[in-house]
Amino acid sequence: MTEPSQVFSHRLRVRWSEVDMQRIVFNAHYLAYLDVAITEYWRALGLPYFEAMEALGGEFYLKKATLEYHASARADDLLDITLRHIRTGNSSMLMAGAVKRGDAVLVSGELLYVFADPSTQKPTPVPEALRALQASYAAGEPVFELKTGAWSEFGPAAGSVRHEVFVEEQGIPKELEWDDADQTAVHAVVFNRLGQPLATGRLLPQPGAPGVGRIGRMAVKKALRGTRVGRAVLEALVKASAERGDHEVLLHAQTSAEAFYLRCGFTPRGEVYEEAGIPHREMFRTLV
């Protein structure tokens, strides 16, 4: 079997616990590496796996794995796990994979999955929506769509993401999450190709500060963090603020997300304070 073209790649470092008595990676771990890459492949397609598969009416089950070993990986090696979608049949999906260290292919192989009803585990046809998504991704086409508009249009989508992140995950009381400002704010929502909302945020005028916009309610579903959907929402709201003539945009960042906003060009201002039991800091960005 030959190494696949690098359509999708995920990097990981070999951990000490994965090395055997021969001081090389134990053979079974390579299959685990490929499984990690498959998980990241679904994430790259914009799919929160469990929700997406429930919407599609099935799940993928590994039917057959074939691996060929060429050389060994060792502790602390940086490995690139590459995947290529070969084909999707009526109810199956074939992926080619490789484990690489630099340009050297250490392991290559193929993974055959069957799409099945999880209640019966009997094969069922792969939905056309998933076939189209895989083809679009392989062609380098966008797998996300960002939309902006009023609460009347995007309230249910934005609200579902915010409820999941703020109320369910962070434990913020529901009465603190919702306010009348939603009705007048500009909302941004990122959707995947299945129409599922993945991230959201809103833009309001800063009270008592003409020409200053305030971004808030920034939320990204846990499964899609690190995929740049949050940055897409932020930049869309910054753009909307600039287009209406604001000279500055600010936000109240949870300190756990401060590094993210720093990378997006925001600067801290003032001391850390607590809001809804969570440490925050005001950050701003000057608009040119």
C-alpha cells in the first residue's frame, strides 16, 4: 500500500507510555493514532461528531483495518498522521492513512468503515449530505458558512449555542444569559454544511461611549474550538463595527480566553474582575 496524498493531516507527539520494552512505539498504538486523526477529520469538516451523526441517522463503525509497518517511531517523535478519503460506497467509507516522521512513512494502511443504524448496527445508506460535504472538503471548498443579522432571524441558532456553552457547560444562571439587548444587537452565527450552528457572538453600541462597539456573548461549541470558527465570528463583528463608523470595539473577555483575543489584536485594559462567578478582563481593539 502506498502513502496517501496529504489531504488531511494531524500532528501528535509520541508519549513515553506508548513505547514498549524495545523502546519503540508498540504496534497497536499506530491504529490509535489513525483513529485520533479520523476524529480530527470530522472536526475539520465542521461536524460535532455525535450531534452530526444523530442528525444524519447513523454512525460509522470500523469494519476492517489493514496496516503495513515500514519503520518505527520512538518516544518524543513528532508524527504527522495523514488521511485521504478514497471513496464512499452505498453504506461504506474507505480511508487511506499514513503515519509519517518528516518525509519518512513509518506505517501505511487502509480503514474501511460501515455506516449503520446505531440501534441495530445494521448498514444503512450514507446520506447524500455527507457525501457532498466530503467531496467539498476534498476539493478545498469551505465547510462553514457565516451569517450575520437580527435576533428575529438567528435567535434560535445563536441561542442554542449560547445555552450549551454558558448555561450547560459553564453553569451560568439562565436569567443572566438572556437580556433585551439581543433584540437590537447584530448577531453572527457560523453554520456547518448540515445547517447546525457552531459558534456565535453579538455586537452592540457601548452605552455612554459614542463610536465604540461592544462585542459579547462569544460562544463556540466545545467540539469545534480550535477550528477558527470563533475567530470568524469575532472578525465579522469587528467588521460590522467598523462599517458603521466605530473607532473602537471592546469586549469583556473571560480570562481563560484572553490569549485568543490577544492573538486577534485585542489589548487588555484595566484589572481582572468577576462576572457571573467567572474572572473577566476588558479588552479593546482600535479600528482604523
